[in-house]
Amino acid sequence: MSTMNRHLWARYGKNLHRSSIAFPSLRLLLSALIVTVFVSSAHAQAPSSLQGKVFDPSNAVIVGASITAIPTGRTNGPTAVSNQEGLFVLSLDPGKYTLKISARDFLEISEPIEIGSGAQTRDFMLRLAGVHQSVDVKVSGGYDVLAISTATRTLTSRRN
């Protein structure tokens, strides 16, 4: 032992020995606590997912349907588009949402949904929009249509 070590041992002796044991234990305890806090906060904030398919009334999948999850109290949210198999996946935080699903030539649906932790699967069926047709007739100026202004009457006998 060096002179310096002997001097420290003589002066602090038992305290040095105790602190050399206490500090690694304290470090290990603090490290474990920090890891636990990070893991639990990461788990609490981990996004959930909503997945599913979009169908038409004949149970055929709808390609290109737009699925939007609007969090309660907001005006917009994340959007997904259904693929060739009609599948969609939205990554969402747990909470309450209004789900809006729309596609060309179909009526939009809107319904409340609550997302918990983990993955949820829901399928949706869109109804066909009614046929709407309009015809616009425009008459250009300068073209006159002649109307017949005379009529002929023919007398016929009355049959009994």
C-alpha cells in the first residue's frame, strides 16, 4: 500500500470501505430506476393501430377508399387509403376518434370509435350513392323556331 493509501485508510478507514460498496449499489439502483421509467413511458406512449377492410354492398373490396381518424376536439387527423385488397392501417394513439370513410360513388360514413392499446381490426361497408343526373339546356340567341298557329277541325259523327 502506498503512503497516500495508508494515510487515507487511516483517516477514513471504514467510511471508504462502506462507500465503495454503497456507490456501486446506488448506481445499479439508479440505473434500474431510469430504465424502468423509460420503458414504462415508452409503453404508455406507444401508438396503437386500427386496421381493416372497406367493402361495397356486394362484399367486393373498395380500392382507394379514404379513411380518416379525427381525434375528439380536433378538425383533422391521420388518413389512410385502402389498397388493392381493400386493406388499410392507421397508427393511432389511444383515445376517442371520429372515423370518416369515403370513396368515389359511395356515401361517406362517419362513426365514433375508441382506440385502446394494441391492434384493433374493423371492417366497414359503404353504401352506393344514389344516381344523380342533371341536364342543362341553353338556348342561344338568334335562332327562332316557328310554331304552327292554325288548327283544323274535322267533324265526325257521334256513335252510340
